[in-house]
Amino acid sequence: MEALKVFDTWVEVPGKTLHFDVMTADQATALRLANEHVAAQGYTTITVTSEECRFCHQEPLVMFTEQQRNEFLKSGGFIVPLSA
């Protein structure tokens, strides 16, 4: 059974904190996806590093929705937004 690594991510942006998990197979992909996500929120000048995006634990891929599994296959991972 394939497992995804969960990277717990907290990013300070002007006026608030973004909190989300990146579900992927490795840290390089987690950082790429985290930076894409933050840029998509309008914060293109902020760079997410391994200080903000840290490995937390693993979860089996089967736990996620079909849409999330497809996103993993297409993009190498996906974002799960969380409340800050």
C-alpha cells in the first residue's frame, strides 16, 4: 500500500497565517507544491522553505478521495487547507 508523506505547513503572510498540509512523496515536491499554493493565494513574493513546511507523518493513499488520488498522480501531490 502506497503511503503519502504529510508536510504540515505554516506560512506567515501579510495580516494572517496560512496553514495547510502538503500530501506528497518527498520534501522537494512538498516545497514546490507549497510555493505554488502560496503564489496562487496572491503571495507571489513569499518563498516557503523547509522551516515552514515540515514532514509530520504518513497516511495511506487509499484514505484520500478519488479526486485527491488523481491530483497526486497528475501533480505529484495535493494541498489540504486547514484553519490557522
